[in-house]
Amino acid sequence: MRHVHSRRSFLKNISGSLAAWPFASRFAQSLTSPFPGKFHATWDSLSSYQVPDWYRDAKFGIFLHWGVYSVPAHANEWYPRLMYRRESPVFEWHREHWGPQSMFGYKDFIPLFRAERWKPDEWVDLFKRAGAKYIVPVGEHHDGFPMYDSHLTEWTAVRMGPHRDVVGELAREVRNQGLRLGISSHRGFNWSYYTFEKDFDTDNPRYSGLYGKIHAPTPLVSNEHGELRQTASQGFLEDWYSRCVEMVDLYHPDVFYFDWAMGAPEFEPYRRQFLAYFYNASDHWGKEVVLTYKLKAYPEHAAVLDIERGLIGDIRELPWQTDTSVSWKSWGYIEDDSYKTPAQILHEFIDIVSKNGNLLLNVGPKPDGTIPEDAIALFRNLGRWMDINGEAIFATRPWKVYGEGPHRLGAGSFGEKRGVTFTSEDVRFTQKDRAIYAILLGWPEREARIKSLGSSSSSSPGKISEVTLLGSDESLKWRQAPDALVIQTPAKKPGDYAYAFKVTV
């Protein structure tokens, strides 16, 4: 269901993002304290935030990179940027397949983005059956084309392309089916995204509502400390802030996801003001919300840290999130992508949960609104595993140690690895109530030996009263030796990929 704030009548009077910039300052000033509340736009105040239990219990969300970039379906979702960069292979590929950038620019893909087969109820049903508890569509990617009903620009999916409010329609279905809604903003990179040259259509002021105000190159770079540098204009910053507030006002999201570029120094006062706005507005609406950030955009207590295509090496006291995709090459749909296996995704997911994290798993739909068949098969496999083992995942908390065994996944942003093969010696732990869940990432052919649950282990849980295997009705033979909990493997394994022993203490 789309929620409309009283300021919408003001927003309707603004047409075109560039035209909106003179108004944006006035608009921003009008929002300094629209919802008086406990949060002020200071880091000390914002760091009093507490992550809600619903998010800590949820563990699993779906990310949706769906936009105009799905039409060329080539390279990756950065196609809009790469097609204007002469050093990129995408530059010549575009010329060969679509024509010169002066004649056929990114804007010309918009009429081909039709969503003619899109059924949002089927999307949400698929993701819910896979175990997802929240769904986060991209509100606006780097390309500057909002997928929601923005009134700060004419270049939106409501007014062009599919002529549909993608976020609004998804919001209705997500809430109808009992899930939580998120929305993401990647607009911070838009200022440095496009290249303006005389023989590109980006250099025509007529299209500046999409490509942005024509300006000299201003690269976005980071140093060895993860600190970003950019030189976005004041008008752009105010417009960025206004669009973020607009998304909150229109859709009342439970999760707001920020991509990395808004961590640049010039965004700092706007980051603070927006976070106070989001938290206070949500309190006013009776909602417990989450904002995720990358790198060092926010102090760690003020919001939830998100790590792109990577994770953390050990248990983190504060909740955190990994965002990654079902495929290796792109976040948006491309024709020759390679998809991960259910085992790869589940092993990473289990590892994340054992360390107090959530997984936001992305898929890139096709321009007609259908999900690729490889992704559908993957989600169905995830759902079958969750049906058996969800008890060991949802509403759990980390145990004393996250796991044991010889194999580890790569830590840090972009640290995920191909080719890690786990065995039954690789165990990850969660806990809930009086139960410890020991999840083995391989099937033990004869017996499982879980060292951390031995009676003399430094992490020993004490006396064990019962051991069962989720999904199995067989009575297990087990003994708690000093060096390990030893469990005889039942005759039949319940499912695939990973196996959760419930240990009651």
C-alpha cells in the first residue's frame, strides 16, 4: 500500500530534477523537524538507536535490481556508465549493437523497458516461499531513473517505460503477504556516473533530468582507509536529500538501504539530517525501522553496517548485513550471467547468521518483469531447505562461538570466494531458548563429531539432555565425550546442502 505524505501537493509542483534544485533547499529547510522526536541530527543522538528485534529475527531479505539497465542485458548493471566511457569494451559493444552514443543513448532504452509480463504478487509469493522476511526493491539506481512515483523528476518508471509505480505496487503485495518493505537509494553516485562529451547525448541539456547537470568530470575515489572523495554540487546534494525524504514519505519503508557513494564528506550534514528524519518519522508512524550503510558513512551504533559481497570473520556484537546476488557477474539482469548453486548461497547464509548477520540476496529480473528460470529454481531450492531447517535460522542468536572446521569464507567487502567446498567438519552454531543448533555444512557419512560441544571444550554448554536432527524422525545415538559431541548418522539424510542438529541443554 502506498502511503502519501501531506507534502505531496508541494512535490507535484516540481517538474524535472534539475528544475527542482532551486526548490530543493527550501524543501530541505522545511523538513528540519517535521516530526519532533527523540532523535536529533547529531551523531551522539543518532547513536542511541537500537536495532529492532523483528530485523534480528528476520535473517533473510530479497534485493531487487530492476531497471532500464536490464534492457541491453550486457556486462552488468553499470552499463549506463560504461557505454559512455571510451576505455570500456561496453563503449564499442554499444556502438555495434545499438548505434553511436549521440544517436542512441541510455535514454533510448527507456521505451523498451515495458514490464509487460510483470506480476508483483507472483514475485512476492516466490520470495516468501524461499524464506524471505523483507523485500528491498531498488528505488533509484546510479542511472538516475527512479522506479517509484517521484515528483522531483519527470524521468521515472511511472511517467515513462512501464508507466507503473514499481515500488508502490511491490509495497502493496509485500504488505498484503505479511512481509516487510525496504527501499534502496543509489543516487549518491549519479553525480560522478555519466560522462559528458560533445558527441554523446548526455551533453544535451534536454536530457539533464536523467543524466544530471552537465559538468566537468568529478571522479568518486576512496583511499586506503575507506574514505570517499567526491565534489558533488550543493544543488545535487539538496536534490539527493529531497529524494530520500520523498521515498520515506511515500512508502513508509521498514528498511532503507544506502549504497556507498553517499559516504563522501559533502553528504555528511545531509546524512545526519536524513537519519534523524527517518527515525523520527517512523516513530511517529509507530514503526521500528532499519537503515543500512556501507563503509564509514554512519557511526556503527547509529545504523546497521552492510558489507557488499563479503562478510565478517567472527561474531559481531552489533547486528550487520551482507548483500550479495544469486549470480556472479551482475546485480541486474544480463543474458550470459552465471548463477550460484543453492549450496553456495546456503553455506554463506548460515555462516552470516552464525555471526549475528542478515543476508540480503539480490536477483535481477528481466525487462518484461519475469524472473530468470535459473533464479526461480534456486529460490525454490532455498525454500525447501528453509522448510526443514528454518528453526535453526529464524529468531536465533549467535552462540559462544560461530563455528568450527577447516574452511572459511572470505571476510570484508567483495571477499566472497568461488570454489570453497565445505565438509561435515565445518559446523556453524546458532541458539534459541534452551537449544543450540549445530549446522553441518556437509553430510557426515558415519558420525558427526562436534568439538565445541565436548564436555571439556572451552565452549562446553554443560550437560546435554537431547539431540535431534531437524527433518528426521529417527532417534539418534549420541554421547558427549570430553573432546566432542559424537552423533551417529541416521540412515537417511533430510534434504540437501546443510544439516541442523538440535542440541538441548
